Amino acid sequence: MVYAIEEWAYLAGLFDGEGSISSCTHGDKNLHPLLDVLIYNTSKDLMEYLLRRFGEFGKIYSWKERRSSFPGKKILFRFQISNFQKQEIFLKNIFPFLQVKREHVGLALRYLESRIPERGRGKRFPLTPEQKDLIYSLKKLNSKEET
């Protein structure tokens, strides 16, 4: 699908305000962490728009338990991009328009690009020193953010 430049700019603004990039390991911490590119919001209409227009990139999930844990709160939705090829396309296209999370996305892109030689489903190899530094820098940057 082809997207207009204005759509990427809109997504960049949405990501700057409501998005995040997190890394997680499943099991061995010396193997490649997986990145999650996420946009959170309580607007079901917004999430349905993202799914309709940009569904090829990710999926929508909801946190309905939030209502029972926090009475009076709306259901929180997340648009999650887990596939690293799709993450790379998405992040490269929003990067020029970012104002707030430019450094986060730059680190994530460098990490994703460092994985090019080993691409393939289910392949997880030991991290290189550069990759460890990129993940550490991303985690450090995320820990500095205000809530």
C-alpha cells in the first residue's frame, strides 16, 4: 500500500505523543531482544482508523482489565508493531517528521539495521557489543522519560 507523506507526518505526531519503543528478552538475555513499537490511546475510533489504514504494520490490543483495576478509567488500546521488517519500514517513514522521539527511533533503526545479515523467522543470535550498546542506550533513554 502507498501512503501519502501527510499520513507519515500524522503518524509521527501520534507516535511522538502516544508512542513508545520497548525491548524485551524471552529467556536468554544474551540473545537478541525483541523490539515492540507501540502507540497507546483510549480512543477506539483512532485505533480502528489505524487498523483500517495501517493494519498491514500491526495489530490492536486492548487492556480491559484496566477498568477493574482502575475504576472509572477508559479501556486502553495499543497498536503494536512486532515484525522487525515492518518496524523498520514504519520507523524510517516517520523519522523525518519526529520532534520528541527522534533519538529513540534513531537507536531502534540502528539496532534493526544491525540485524540485517541474520534476518529470518525464529533466528536469534548472540548480541554483538554494538547491539548491546544500542539496547542499553534505548533502555536508558526510556528510563529518563517523564510520566
